Amino acid sequence: MFSTECRKCRARVSKLANICPMCSAKHPGFRLWQIPAGIALVAGIWLSLSDSHDGKTDKAASAKSECLFNDGACYFDLYILKAIGPCQRAVESAAKYEYEWTDGAFDLIFSDYRLKSKERQLVFIGDKVKFTNGFNAKVNMVYSCTFDFKTKSIVDFGVSEGRL
């Protein structure tokens, strides 16, 4: 068990104790220096994860925004975050009864794409949702969202029964 001294009476108490058993002080293991130390820790982690201080981010961002005309994977990576929210809301509103997302915490809701180069659109396709039918049975569904590069929005949506 991790123990420390109470900040008021100096009795040995658990670091997790809410009240000191000797003097009834609230949070006896808490020290004021823990607040700035926690802020410094969070700031250090944030700075280490951000690449903006080394100047490489500007080059990577400009290279990423310049996809080749027929490079579907580049467009998929570039617009996936703009398409997830609106498409997920459209899928959820298409359910007549209930829905259940079957993707994991780190999985994307889209597993495939189709590039429409002439129309300057990308169709995001996924099958990570189940709809409840009238008999309370779960049915796997395939959904697609068409994302337009000019308007940077979802222009078409479809959902049907099945798996990819």
C-alpha cells in the first residue's frame, strides 16, 4: 500500500485516502506542488506530440494537400475526418428502429473507397453497423457516402443490407 504523511498531523495515511483517520483532514495525501507538476507534465506531453516546433509540419501539410488526380488513397487520408461525422449521422438517421456500431475504439467506420475522378468525388464505403429490424433481430448493413472535393461535404448517401 502506498502511504504518505498527512499534511496536517503528519500521521501515516494512504495516498488514496479521502480523510485522515487521526485529524479528519480532507485529502491528507494531496500536496499543493502536485498541481503545477501535473500541468507541467501535460504541457510536456503536448509539446512532445506536436511537431509544429520543428518546421516539418508545414512541408508535410503542403505535400498532403497536393494529391495526384487519380490517387484515391491520398484523397481518402486527406478527407476521412471531414466525412466521418456527417456520414455517421446519416447512417444513424437511416435506422428505422435501433442501430449498433460494430467498429472498435481504433477502427475507422469506412473500410473501402471508390474514386470518381471526373466528378471530383470520393465514395467512402463501410459495413460496421447493424440495424435492428421489426423482429428485434440485428441485420448487417453496408453504407456509402459520396464526398465532393469542391464543396468539401457529403453530397450523396446510401445504405443497404449486407456485408463487404
